[in-house]
Amino acid sequence: MENYYIKTNRTFTFIRKNAWIITLLVALGGLYEPKLGLLVVFIMGGLLTTAFFRGRYWCGNFCPHSSLFDRIFLPISLNKKIPKILKSKPVILAVLAFFFYNFSRKIMGISGLWGTYDFLDKLGAIFSRTYLMVLIVGGILAIAINPRTWCQFCPMGTMQKLSYRLGKFLGISKKFEKKVTIEAKEKCHSCGKCSRVCPFQLTPYLEFSEKNQFDNINCIKCATCIENCPANILSLRTEEEALELTKNVSLEGYENRQRISAKIVDIKDLTEDVKEFTFSFISPGRVDYKPGQFILVKIQDDPKSYRAYSISSSNEDNRQVKIIVKRVERGYGTSIIFNSFNIGDEVELEGPMGNNLVVDPTEEKLLFVANGIGITPFIGLSKWVLSKNPSIKSLILLNGQRYEKDLLYNDYFKSLDKEYENFQYVPILSREKLPDIKKGYVTDILKYMDLEGYKVYMCGTRKMIEDSYKILLDKGIKEEDIFYESESRIDLKNKDTLIKAS
């Protein structure tokens, strides 16, 4: 099975991309010019001062070794789970004690040179060789285990935590420290991606406090979890800012989120890499969900992980729900679902959730735009709008796929097109040319459509949504009339987003 932990970009700033050069300059350059090692004095002063106010912020944003681990070693690392013993207090304290003993011994050895020119060379050499040792040992651990293995017991990291505890005790860090903050726990997909991309392999999604903040002292505030959160609900904020944020968050679409026990009653192969799962509710026996919402499917217990999928059914009797899952190459979640889920299995669901694609039943003109597996929510939505919305005058569905075989529920949409005069179904293929299906992309069609008075709902790839969004704005569609979910994180209007299959 694919490794649980994900390699992803962790260097978002110029300093984080290039600070590793300082490591080589001190560790290797110090062999020829020992005074280069004196740079470490300023680094130590910086990390201890920063920690007093903001915790281990230095580790995630300024540390030269961290830059080396994340920029240079991550691509070639095995990126495995860091052994618990290397995070244990005995190991941390033992390494700290050895560091101070060895450092003190060396300082005592050159103390007789105090006041001479040679003293600075000798002192610089001590720091330089220490940096070289970290480069070698940390580099080996980075490749063989995980890039941030050394950081678990790094003496400088331990000293930062001591400095931070002092700042916290004095009440100073509370004002300055920015922690990972979730705008609402109800909106969390519980997918564990924040943990899977975390350099320290922490579990923010399982540990948010009552104030909606991640209080783990080992958090390095690197924002990797924020950049990769599929729901786009994480940020770095002070405690005061977090309280203000949570006051103004809307929970519309999440009020009915609940744990659901369900049984798999049907599995259909829609294509060679796409399956449709039908879940029958056990407890509660009925769940009121709206077409356009999504549901969470539990894939494992340790660590607890779910995957979010758009609901493809229209909820006619409140007793069942359907989702469509596309197997993703090397996908951790979809591999579990495809290989382990069978008819008759009981599974845990959570939901319903989401409001981005929930349609106002009084709308008169609607445009649905989909590509890839993003067609899923419109299966139930189209039927619901046409049968339950007496006000609808025009509903258009653009369905962009690569090949004809990818047109899920194609006959179903064609039958709706024939049954309802106010519905127009437009399939588009980008890779295959057929006489009765348009060739190109959904954006090609959008450019020439008259969309005056339409509300637009989109679901699909990030690029499709970004390109379509620009076209719609150019055509005069107001921002408040455009709604979307995406297969990847996107932040056009700071709305919720959804990973369909990962």
C-alpha cells in the first residue's frame, strides 16, 4: 500500500528555499575558514529569542538545517514513520545532555586562549564541526527514515521548547504566538491530510482544542498543513484572532453532521477504475441530506481517517446514499476502498456536509459545469432540480471528459434531456472525436454561451474551475452567482473545497 505520509512542498518562502546554503557554508566552509562557524552564535540567539515569543516557529521557517532537510533531502527520503523512541523524553534528554557535555568540554579546552586571535578560530571550529555532525547524522536519518527525524531530538529544538515554556509562563507568548487554527471543527473532513503532510507527523485534526487551536508544543508553524488542507479551513492565528474568527464562521450546510452506521448494499463497476457504492443507513435509519452535499467515509481506525465524496443520489426516501469513487494512481484512500470494501460490510459515515453545491429551489436559470469525477454531484442534483423545482426555466449541464467511456451516467442524462424540455445536456470530449459529441473542453463552450441571469455551479479539476471562473467573470457573471467544489485545494473566493478521491 502507498506510504501514509506524503511528500509535498514545504518551502513557501525565499528563506525556506535557500537557507540550506548556510548549512553547507558553515559545515563545509568552516573546515577551511573556521570563523564561519561563529554564524551559529547568531543562529542560536535567533532561535532562542523567537521561541520565547512564538514557540518552535524558527524550526519551520528559518532553520538552515530544516531548509536542507525539506528542500534537498525530502525528494530522496524514504519518508517513513518516525520511530516513537526517537521522540521519547529519554532520548531527547540524553542527546541534550551529551550535547552540553561535549560542547562544554570543548569550550573548556580552548578557554586558555581567551583574548587571543586563535580563540575565535578555535571557537568557530567547534561550532562548524557541530554543524557538520548534524549535517552527516541528520542527512543519513533524513534519507533512511524521514527528513525531520533529527528534529525530534535536536538539542536546539529542545532549547527552543524550554525558552517557549518560559515565555508562556510569563504570559508573553500568548500575545505573539500564532498557532494552527481551524475555523470550525464541524467543517473538518477528518481526512488526516494535515497529518500526512506534517514534517513532524503530528495529528492536528485529532487535537484541536476548545478554542479551535492546535496546542502541540512540537508544532513548528510551517503552514504545510494549511497549504494542503482540502477544506481550506486552517490558518495561523493568535488566540485572540482565533476567537474572533470562530465568532464569524457560518455553519450553514454542516448543522446536520452526524455519525452514521451503514451497510454496503451494492457496488457497481461504472468503468475499470470507477465504482459506485450504495450505503443503506442502519443507525440512524433515516438521514436527511440535500443533493449537492458530500459525505465522509471512514477508511481506517489508526489513525482515524475518512475520505470525502460528493453524494450522487437524490435522497428520495432518506434511507440510502450513493457515492462514486474513482481509483487514483498510488492513492492511499481509494486503494483501501477498492481493495477492502465489499457488499455486506458495515462502515462508518459522517455527514451530510457542505453547502457550495446546494441549489436554491427558487432559481430559474442554472448552469452546471463538470469535468472528470466532478460530474458526481450533478447526477442527483439534476434530477432533484427538474422534479422538485417548479420555478426552473432552464438547466444546462456541461460534462467534460477525455473519452466516451468516461461519460458516467451518460444514458441517464440523455433520458433527462428527452424527458424535460427545460434541460439541456452537453457532453464534451477532449481526447476522442465522435460525430455526435462536441470536441474540446467545457471552457470552449462557456466562451460562446449566453448566460445572462444564470447561477453557475461547478465541480471538477482546479484548472477547469480557475479557467471557467475567469471566463464567467469576463461574461458579466457576478461572483456571488458562482459556486464550486474542486478535486484539489482552490481559494478563488475563500470557499470550502472538496477532494473527490485521494
